[in-house]
Amino acid sequence: MGRAWTTPDLEQWDERIRAKAQELGLSCFPQEFEVCDQEHMLGYMAYHGMPAQYPHWSFGKAYEKLKTLYQYGLSGLPYEMVINANPSLAYLMRDNSLCLQLLTIAHVYGHNDFFRNNYMFRDTRPELTIGLFKLHADRIRGYIEDPSIGLAKVEEILDAAHALSLQCRRHTVIRKLTPAEQREHVLEAAQPPMDPYERIHKPKEYKEPDLSKIPLEPEEDILLFIADNNPYLTEWQRDLLRIVHTQARYFIPQIETKIMNEGWASFWHYRIMNSLDLPEDLHLEFLVHHNNVVRPHVGNINPYYLGFMIWQDLEKRNGGASSPSGHAAIYEARESERDVSFLRRFLTRELMEEMHMFEYKRDQQQLVVSRVANEEDWETIKQTLLRNVGMNTVPVIRIVDADFRHNRSLRLQHEHDGRDLETEYLERTMKYLFQLWGRPVLLETRVKNEPVTFSRTENGFERIKQ
């Protein structure tokens, strides 16, 4: 069962843990904690941890699914949830023992430091997070309560927006070019390349670019583009698209740094807890909980385990915990990497062998190990892993022409990476695109390495012959 606790107990331990985190070099936002029961934790999980969120049936569905799985013992509850906000807000489970609360508090400070210092979160405006989500919720409730709009119309737009929400720019730290800068870029690209032998060569013909084309350059922010360029949307419809787009952009850094973030928090809860001179019973209980958190999961990736192992290995390879170079190496990586670059740079063959990493595939009704992390296959396994972390699991689709064939047809291109789009999801996605755009939608991709165009019109979904 573990030791019981009171609120003053947690406050005293929180002071010690916060002081130790500062001593070890963590730089955190002010931290607030809320103790909740399982019902509230399930609700926060369904609402992505936010204390205020707009109403939509998908959140209720998520809550009922989580609740059912929990009641039947098919899934557990997280030890904590942390919001990237300033001040940061974290939820603690009321039924946890004292030791588990201490581990969780230490883990929270690791997340807090990561949110504050990793480059992916610099534009998330954490000081406005909770207020912004509440403002979004209030606006959408206002549309629902408006007799001229109502719940059905609002949910129709939100359903489509949710389906397309992750079709947006994933490299959030790269500034998007303004229309004037895009125009200049297109003009520069149209200029013939420099020719050192131009005196003896026939001059290359300059082709005037079409500056009336919309968009001038391929556009990844699909919801935002539709909100700005479909003249037949009402203002409340545009507002809903922009709200969903804004919230998706807020969560993308967390998707892109899941392994680093969970590994960083686990790395620091382990070091902080070991430095607190805990009583023997608390220390033994802590080791059990820690090992449960960072144990490998057969058949899939445990981000806590993978991240924890890489952070430990990175520090060790640069001189260890007592070395200034070891300290500098992990803090530099914490600030300047995301999961893809972090794994590419720091997941070594030796570490993969130590973790017994492997790749598997389905052979009829069985799963068969196809590769193991040896000299021959470790790089292939690593590349497979890189293709399946962060936003790499979401297809890259861009709008390339909003007036295709001069009839306002929307033409999009899929950046094919060797993985074909799943037809079922493609059909539903294009249905929502057609609903929001109101005109024919065409998407160019590849199927079995052959170029293919799919179309969605008022007559339905079809594959166009090449």
C-alpha cells in the first residue's frame, strides 16, 4: 500500500524536490499541483489535460472509452499529467502513496524544465495557454447557444476540422514567409541560373511566373488556408477552423518530443529521488515504481524507457554526471533537439544492442522477428524507428492550387515517402475537405509506386485514370 500522506506532507516534500531540481540545474516555470480522483483524471485525459475545453462529442467518447477500459482493468491511469503553461499545472492522483507522489512531483519538474527550455516550445506562449483554451471554449459555446447556428452546425464543422487538424506545418520554429516574401521567392526562383559560359551559350528564356496563383507556394496549413480563402464560409465557421488549427499547433511540439520529454522527466526523477536521502521503505518502493515506468515493452516502444536510456548514455559518453562536459551535453541536447534528430544523433548501435531492439512483421497470422540490432541490420531498424516517431506518422499533404482548371477546384499533393495512403482514411479525409471547400478536391499521390489522382466531388469519391 505504501505510506499515507497529507497535504502539508506534499507541500514540504515539494519544497525539497524543487530546491533539489534547482540545485541540479533545472530551470522551471512556477509549478502548481492539483490533487484529483480517478474520475477527474479520466476527464483530464479525455480533454488533453486542459481544465477548460470546448464541448464536442469526441471528448465524451474518449472519456467513456477510457473509463470502460479502466473499469475492466484493461488500462491504467497515468501517475500524473502536466500542462505546458506558465505557471505549469500538474495533476496528482489522490489514491497514490506518498512515495509515488514524490516520484511524480520530481517527474513533473523534469517536464516543466523541458517545456520551458526546448526550442520546439518557444512559440507556444505558455503564459496564455489556460486562458486561451478557456476563451476558445466560451466562443464555441456561444455559437452552440446561438439560435441561428446551434449544436448540429457547430459539430459538423468541428468534425471536419478535427479530421484535418494535423495537416499543418510541423516545423513550427521555421517562420512562415509572408505573401510579399513568397512573391519575392517565386520571382527569384524563376530567374535562369547563373551560367559561367553565357557568352557562348544560347541565353535561356525567362518565363514569367504566375503571381496570381493561390497559393504561390505549396501550403501545409490546410485548415488555415481554407478559413482564409473560401469566400463562402461564414465568420463563425472561419473562427472554428482557426480555433482547431491553433490548438493543434499547440500540441505538435509535444508530439514531436514525446521520447525526449518522457525520458528527460524519468532521468531527473531518478536522480532527484536518489539524492533526497529517503527512508529505506520509501527508497525501495521508489525503485519498484521507477522500474515499472522505464521497463521495456515487448512489441512496441516505451518512450520513457527509450528516452531514459539515451539520456543516461549521452551523459556517460561525455564524462558522466560529475563531469561539466556530461552536464553540458545533456542540457544542450535538451534545448536543441526533437525526437527525430535526438534519435538520429544519439541512438547508437551499442545502445540498440543493449536494449535488444528488433523489427518485426506479420507473416499470415503470426508476428515474426525480421531484423535484430546487429552489425548488418541496426541501421535499417533505426531508420524504421525514425519514420514512426513524432509527426512522421502523419502524411505530408500540401495545397498546390486553389483554382485548378480555373473552376476553384482544390488540388493537393501528397509527399510520398514509400508508404501509400490508406484508402479508407483518404476517402473520409477528402470528404471533409470537400465539405469545407465546397468545390471539387483532387489529391495526387502514388500507389504501388505509380502516380495516382483521387477526386472528391458532389458525385462521390473516385480514382481518376492517368
